[in-house]
Amino acid sequence: MDLAIKLSPATEDQKTLLAKVEKEAGTSVNLCYQCGKCTAGCPAAFAMDYPPRQVIRLLQLGMIEQALQAESIWICASCETCSARCPRGVDIASLMDTMRRQALKQGKADKRVAAFNKAFLSNVKNFGKTYEAGLLLRYNLTTGQLFKDMELGLPMMIRGKVGVLPERIKAREEMKKIFERAEKLGGDE
Ligand code: SF4
Ligand code: SF4
């Protein structure tokens, strides 16, 4: 990704979107004084296009569109190390989570990421846990790569490492209620 930052004043739409993200995440990016402790402790920063400190800087500069399109928000492992280390109490992990939801809602997430997210959530909603074979099949079908992972998947199935049929948890009704509550709060499957 191009790391060059072109500065221009944030538009009203960008400001509104940032305020929404901050409210949902329960934190404020203006608290950040760019010390970099979040990036220094992040186990995934090496793989990110914008490490956590830079993601916060993008938001401070009103460049929320760029932040929503960053690969970083999908590479983040939600370990919360950054939030725990921040001397200013910025909840970066919560911001990352909120930005993932926004990116999906606005169709800014990479198509493969969105397809995997949908397949994974549908899995959990239906079975109460992940069903790896079904997850991969659905993901591969929607991304037009049916035979991807066959070489690895078949031997794993034969050895019983991956179940052929889904297992279901007992409390599936409870799981459905959790999804219904999340949908009411503005989330989607
Ligand atoms: S640790 Fe906190 S204050 Fe320091 S750069 Fe990260 S978000 Fe900003
Ligand atoms: S929550 Fe995400 S951004 Fe924060 S330290 Fe963990 S992986 Fe890095």
C-alpha cells in the first residue's frame, strides 16, 4: 500500500463517520500523543501496512477512508496488547474491531475477507461453533476457487483432523438469540 499521506482538511462526512466510530469503540483518537507504545507491543505490526500508531494517526488526520481500507484492521488479532500498553487509555483494539464492522458495512473490505467473514459467522450461527469443512467449502465456492485447499483438506479429513459432518452445540437457540441481539444493534451476518 502507498504510505504517502496527502493532507487535506477532513470533510463533514469524514468527521461524522469518525465520531460514530469513536462512539461505538468507546474511545477517542485525540487522546493519542503518538508515542508508539502500541506498535512496539503489537505482535502483528510487522505484517501491517499501517501499524497501530499510524492507524490512529490516519484517524486523527481525518483520513478515515484510508484507515478503513487498510489491511491492518484485518491483520489485527484482537489481542488487546495495544490497549493495555497505551499510556493515554486509547482503546485501539476496540477501534480496530469497530473499523472492521464499518469496512464490512460500507463494502470497503477486501472481497475475500468479506466472504470469509460471512461464511464464518453463518457457521457459528447455525452450528454454534466452526465447522471447518463447511466453512472452507462455502468460502471457496463464493470466491470461485472450489478446489483450493483440496490437497491439504482431504488428508486431514481422512485422518479425522477435520470433521466431515458438522457438530452442533446444545445451546443453539441461545446462539441464535446472541445473533439476533447483535443484528438489532446494527451488526449483520
Ligand atoms: S500507545 Fe496510545 S498514545 Fe501511544 S501511539 Fe499508541 S495510541 Fe497513541
Ligand atoms: S489488538 Fe490488534 S493492533 Fe492491538 S496489539 Fe493486538 S494485534 Fe496489534
